[in-house]
Amino acid sequence: MVISFTLSACGQNRNVNQSSLKMNTSKPENPYYSHTDTTKLNLTDAEWKKVLPKELYEVSRHAATERPFTGTYWNAFVKGTYYCAACGNELFRSEAKFASTCGWPSFFEQDNPKSTIFRQDTSLSMERTEVLCGRCGGHLGHIFDDGPAPTGKRYCMNSIALDFVPDNK
């Protein structure tokens, strides 16, 4: 049923008001959030639960997935940088983002090879590769081999797991 909804929803199109994209560079409620600190984080689930909003906590720490075509960034194309919403780790540049029509923001490469790590995921009776933040280990989404050149990869990410900072004009 989820697959059929996703496939039938691929024809939808929604324009995003570029000025409505959120810009997060610090989070007072989350002392672990930083765009400059690359120290690996090893927090307990209880510690994450205290500092993350409920929806982000469920995606980042329990690998939940937002519904397709509902996230802020799936159809947004503004120049800038995408960061892990849980810890602030730099993940992707907008130049690597492409319109995949899958309903989630998609990128063909990460900004830094160490910004993400991968783990085999056999949940939901499927074989996939999960993408995790290289700093905090938070779930971001999955990677597939159906992306554009030059990598042929599609990093299919949850918008809620990303923060975006636009380039200065």
C-alpha cells in the first residue's frame, strides 16, 4: 500500500516558497548542535529525547520516515548547505540536490565522505542501505543506485532530519 501511494503520488508537484525555508545555525535547547564541531557524539537515547523535538527524535533515533511529498525540502532548490538537524553536521551542498520525484529530498553525493556512514537495513522485508549522520549516528534516510551522473547514487533523505542554511546572496 505504501509503495502504491508513493508511486501514485509521484506525479504531484508543489512549489516551495523559497523564503519559507528555515535557517538553523544554533539550537539553544540542544547543546550538541554545531556546524563546526566534528567530535563524534555518543549519547544515550534518553539524552537525545531530552534535546530533540518529538518528530525529529523519532526519525533520527528510531528510523521513522516522514510521508512522501510532505517535507520542507523535497521540492526546494535554493543554493546552500544541508546539515544534520540533530547535531549540525554538514551533509550536502545544494549543487548535489536533484528532482527525483520520489517525494523526499534527494542528493547524488555527500559534501564530505566522512559526513555520513552506511548500515545494511533489512526492515520491512527489503534490502536497503541506511544513511546515518557520521557525527551523531542519526538516521537520515537511505541510499539507492538509481541517481543521476556522475555518481549514479540517490541519497533519499527525510526533510525533518535536515537543516538548511542558504548561501549569502
